[in-house]
Amino acid sequence: MFVQDGLYRADRQSGRLLVKTSRTGLGARAGHDLVIEATDWVAGVSVNTADPRLTSVSVDVVVDSLRAESGSGGIKPLTDSDRAEIEKNIQTKILHTDRYPTITFRSTRVARDAESLTVDGELTIMDQTHPITVAATIGDEGRVRGRATVVQTQWGVKPYSAFLGALKLADEVAIEFDLELMPA
């Protein structure tokens, strides 16, 4: 599908924004690979097909809205109690949402070829801003799907660990989205 010039938005009503983690360390078998969903976020897109340099993308995520949706692997299934503990750890030990309530992305360049989009931009986590590249596609049905990799320590995020470091989250996490752009 070809996206026409104009202003668009997306949010939880029109798509999903996921963080996917994996585990590492000697105790990795005990933990879970997690799918964490942002339940309060908004994206804005301004499309200019005549001059793609004027196309822009912005995303704002309320960090307290990160919910542990599912977990695979591990010795036992992920319970509701586990989910609550994961969310508490995200808020208090990992992303410190009392001081850093929002994660933001602002594009600096958008490029499109016949098959895909490349969106370069600045990602801000815990008041640290670094460049990141997002790869995306626009499907025939009009859905935009994409992915980026975040190395947590580059943004000052200490990956979660337990059991004296025997179980820890891998430093790299995947950010994935699947959304429909709605006219703003």
C-alpha cells in the first residue's frame, strides 16, 4: 500500500508495540523470554512524498504502561504473580519510572524503497538519547510492521539479573510494532 501525503497517528487502538527480551547466564533455564506490551503510547507520522526528507515520525511511550504479556521457556509457566513482579521491577529497578516516565523516539531521516522503510532517529530512555535505526514494511492491507534492536546498557539501563547474576536478561532487546496508520 502506498501511504499518501498527510498526518497520521497510531496508538494501542490501532496497533501493538512490543518489547521482546531473552535470557542469558548460567541460570537462564529458570527464567523466561518475555513479551512486554506498551499499553499507553502514541505515534505521529507526517508523510511528504514529494520530499521524503520532510517525512517525520514521533513516538511517545508511557513507561508505567509496560505489561508483561507472556513468557516462554523457564522451569515453570509465567504466573500472574510473576507478571506483577516483572512490572514492579521494570518500574522501580530497571527504568525508574518515578524519574523517567516517558520513552520517546523522534525521526531524523526516513528513506523508502519499493519494499521497505528505514527510519533513523533519536531514542530517549532515562534522559539518555542515542541514535537508532528502525526497519519497517507497509503491507498490502495497510499495516506497518517493524523492528529495532536496543542495547540497554547504551542508554544506561542495567539489564535485570537475579540469583547473584546467574540469571539475567540479555543486553539486547527487540522492539517490534504492528500498526495501522489512522488519519490524524
